Amino acid sequence: MKKIYLYGNWKMNMNCEETRGFYKDFGGQVAGSSGLLGAMGEALEVAVFPPFTSLAAAEEASKNLDKRTAPFLGAQNVYFEPKGAFTGEVSIPMLKNLGCTHIIVGHSERRTIFGESDDLIARKVKACLDEAIVPVFCYGETLAEREGNKTFDVVSRQLRAALSGRTSEEAKKIVYAYEPVWAIGTGKSATSDEAQEVCAYSKKLIRDLAGSAELPVVVLYGGSVKPDNAKELLSMEAIDGALVGGASLKADSFLRIYRAYAGID
Ligand code: PGA
């Protein structure tokens, strides 16, 4: 079985107390399942992305977990400058200082609600790579774009912008997350064929842009991933894992996504 990346984007949910509860529950679930315990690390990579205000609580709570089972910690957004007069923003060094190893960049909610452009997102991707932190680069089309047969144009534009000026060494350090906007938080996931088609296209394009047909590329699918559609989606050849919103807020439903895929209790 391939390695699965299971990433949980908590969005604007989970205060410090709820975060501590999640970690306690998470530790208990993993310790209580030999299948999960055995998978952690080699076969399963888990990361959680709490809101900024809960990162310190998450880092502290993860110290109570067996090192092998602690999820990677990530942030949901960042500004590309290291410090200075940028009211309300948070920098990469600040996030690294809190134990973050990953940062979500270009989530569709940042693009649509907060007006983030391809150019701004590309600068964030570059800043993460410069600071040796993993950018989890999100991209995907809206419903109108899909219905207008623009999916591949949009995906291509977003990927090209993010990878412009990046070397193949850098391109392989990015985790890519294809998230069709119409499937996010709607309960209406893409079908496994729809997700596979765009993820396969993405991999080919990323390798073409990087100039290396053999480049290892990790592409996640995101958009209403739940335990009951996990097996079908994660079994698709071009899909390496899931970026999960709603179903990642409880350790039980989050881990059941992998359990459903791997067929373990
Ligand atoms: P969802 O969110 O799983 O709640 O659809 C996914 C995401 O936005 O990353």
C-alpha cells in the first residue's frame, strides 16, 4: 500500500482547550490501535493545522504523545516577510519558533474571501521554501469554472504561478493539495474519477514544469473527505492523501479516514 498523507485543516475552529482535548483523544486512539500505531510514520503521515492562537497549545500537547505518533504541526496561513510593520500578520520564523513544519498556502478561502492573488501566494510558497518549511499549496477551480470547462486552465494557471522561478528540487518539497472550491465544506465531494483526473493532470504538469519526468510529487485531494468516501478517493492512483476540513476536528472521524482506506480497526 502507498504512503498516505492525512492533513487536517481546522480553519477558524478549536480554541486551546479543544486543541488539548483533540491531542489527548488522538493519542488514545493511536495507542489503542495496533494498525494505526504500525502505520504512523512509514505508511501514514499526519499533520494538523490549528488556528494561530492554538498552535502553542498544540505544540505543548504533542509532547505528551509518543514521538512516533505525534502529528506534524502546521499553520493555515503566513506572510512572506520575516518581520516588521505588517499589522495582524504572522511570519515564518514565528511559526517555526512554535514548532511548525508545514504551512497551508493559497487555500481557496484565502483566495476568495481575503482576495489573495496568484502572485502573493507564489511569494509565500517561495518564502516557505527559503525557510525550509513545507508549503501545502492549495489550488482548484470554482463551480462556474468547472461548468465552463475551465478546470484545467485554472489549475494550470495556479500551478504555473506557484512554480514560476522554482527549481525541481524546490518543486518536490511542496505538498500540493487539489481542492475544487465547490467541494469544500459542501458535503459534496468530487467523485473519485474527477479527483483522479485533475490530480494526474497536476502531477504531469508539475513534472513538466520542473523538467523532470521522475520527480516525486505528492498531491492531496481536499473537499468533503469523510470516512465514508475515503477509501474510494485515497485508492485512486494519483491521489496521495487528503486535506480534510470538517472531518478533522475530531480525532475519531479524522483517523477513521485512514482506517477506512487501510481497512484497519
Ligand atoms: P472540508 O474542507 O473537508 O470541510 O470540505 C477541506 C478544506 O478546505 O481543506
